[in-house]
Amino acid sequence: MTGDVNALNWFEISVSDMNRAKKFYETVFNIEMPEQEMMGMKMAFFPSEDMNGKVSGGLVEGPMHKPSADGAKIYLNGNPDLSNALSRVEAAGGKVVMPKTKISDEIGNMAYFVDSEGNTVALHSNN
């Protein structure tokens, strides 16, 4: 790995109930997530352009995926202002556990929420 490539190239958020989790993320981010079964797993994908070098990922329900509040943290893109997505978390069945918090003028803001599956997920935005 070198400095001119993404350190992260794919992420998967473990879920135990795909329908509930998909509804949660579609509501919070106001998106549609296409579904597919692959290698014995149910998957729902965040919006992306195929193979363009930008990081994307999805929700996964399968034998190797167990939701956890204590696992690795991913920061989903909350631009232009993470307050928009954060304001929909609780109505969608999640819980805000760290409100919008300024990191610095240069880096922007962050927040944490627990999703409908029990995962702790972070948001980042420049504003």
C-alpha cells in the first residue's frame, strides 16, 4: 500500500435482519440500496459508480457477519452537513451516541450512532 491509493477499498456492515437494516440506512441517508445474494450472503449496496476508485460498501447478512458495537469503526460520508443524516437516525430506529462534534476547522465534524442492528457507526462531514 502506498500513499497514492485508498487505504480502504470496501467495507461491509454486518446485519442480522437485512430488511430492517436496509430500511434504516435508506431512511437515514435518503438513498436506495439494491440487493443481491452472493456466496450465500444477502447484500445491499450503498450508491457507487462501478470500479471508479472511490470507496464503497454494503450491508451483509451471512454466517461470517455478526453486528457489534465494539468492532472496527467506519466513517460514512455525511456531507454536506452530517446533521442532515444524524437528524433521521432515531426515527429510523437507531440511537445517536455522540452528537455532531467539531474535530477542527480543517478536518470538519464527526458523530457516532448505533444502527438498527447494534453496530456503532461514525459519520464525517466537512461542515
